[in-house]
Amino acid sequence: MEAKLKRTYEAKGRIMKALSHPTRLFIVDQLRDQPRCVRELTKMIGHDISTVSKHLSVLRNAGIVTDQKKGTQVFYVLRIPCVLEFLKCAEKVLKANADELASAATV
């Protein structure tokens, strides 16, 4: 594999790694409809603010979310909303797997 292609796949891998944690997937899903501040996400997730901030930092460093300061609060927003299509795709894979298991169980 040539170096440029390898770097491209490494970059894609970093994005996938950022999305590989259940809490970060939840955060992305919660940002679907509106920006959310750290406090709001912390309350929804049930972890301490430093843990939620770390997850947000991982998502921001991967280019998935961006932050917007409004007064004293920082709100997070999906930078590229098409990432939600990946979540829909993952749900389809889960359903297909469940259907396959159910079909095998009835045989």
C-alpha cells in the first residue's frame, strides 16, 4: 500500500476509533437535533463533567464535533452531520444480525 493511501486509511481509522465508544455514540446521537452544552450532556450521560469533557475532546480532535462559545457556556455541535448516516448503517447491521440469528434459531 502506498504511503498516501495508508495515511488516508489511518485518518479514517482515527474517526472510527473516536466513534467506537458507547458514550461518544450517545453524544453524537444527542447532537442530532440541537447543540448541547457540557452540563446538559453530563446530566444526560450520568458521568462526571471531566469524563464527558474528555469524550467531547476525542470527538472534537477527530473532527466530528465543534464547539461554539455562547456567553460563559460552550455548546457542542455536529461538524459534519452525515456521521449520523453511519449510525443508521450500524443499526441496519444490528437488525440484519438479529434477523439472521432469529432465522437460524427457528431452523
